[in-house]
Amino acid sequence: MTEGTAETGAESPLAEKPRLKEYDGEGITVTFEPRRCLHAAECVHGLPEVFDLSRRPWVLPDGAEPERVAEVIRRCPSGALRYLPAGDGAGEEPDVPTTVRRSPSGQLVVRGDLLVSGGAGARRETRAVLCGCGASGNQPYCDHSGPCAQPGGDADDAAGDRR
């Protein structure tokens, strides 16, 4: 496993480059961006032999077939988990058509071929949960620091029908 962190310099938290943790396997590399995680638990429920919060490292990409790992990662509504297949394998394909859904608490749950602009610049995405209340410290992504952090909030709702 390798763990990488983008350099942040003296920039404000809103302008920080994403901090990614990288977990290398034989057939797939899993990346995790902690600030984007909304704890929908699609990973730990979907593939506990790969994603286990009680162990370190908590991600063991070789715990299942790479195709199965990729399938479970695609359920992550926030895009905090992503993957890169080994070799010349194709990465995640965006949903077609692109969809945007407002959750009951106001978050925007988007899937598709996305270009998301924020303090660290523009990023290509296939999945994201965007802040709809303006209170997130991780704009434009939701971090549950606003109304969506209330009990009955949307970490689970963000997964919606992907369960």
C-alpha cells in the first residue's frame, strides 16, 4: 500500500488540493479522499473483506476480484472512493445520461461526466455529492457541516436506490 498526500502549501482549507490515500493491489488501485466521505457505508456493507474500518490499512484491494471491488466503489455516492485498474484497464465510465438529484436535506447528488470547479481548480468526476446549503467547508462538496448534518440527514439517502 502506498499513501500519497497532495501538497497544500500555505493555502486556505478551501483552496487545498485533495488529500488522497492510495491502496495498491495486484489488479486494482483504490484511492480514498477522506474529506469527501459522507459515511454512506456502501463500501463496508458491500465488500467487508476489502473495506474494514477496524483494521489498518482499512482497504485491502486484493481481498476480492478487481471487478467486484470496482463495482462496490461505484456505489459510493460522494466519489470519496475511486479506482484505477492495473495495466491498461479502462477506468470508471460515467453514467449516461448525467443525473442530478436534490436530496431531502438539500444536497445535490450528481452522477455522470462531470467537471467540478472548486478552490483547488476543476476536477473530472463521475460521482459527487455537492453542497446545497452553502455551509460546507469543502466547497463545492458536501461535508455535513450544515443542515445536512442533522439527524436523519442524507449520508444514507445519498446512496438512494444504489443499495
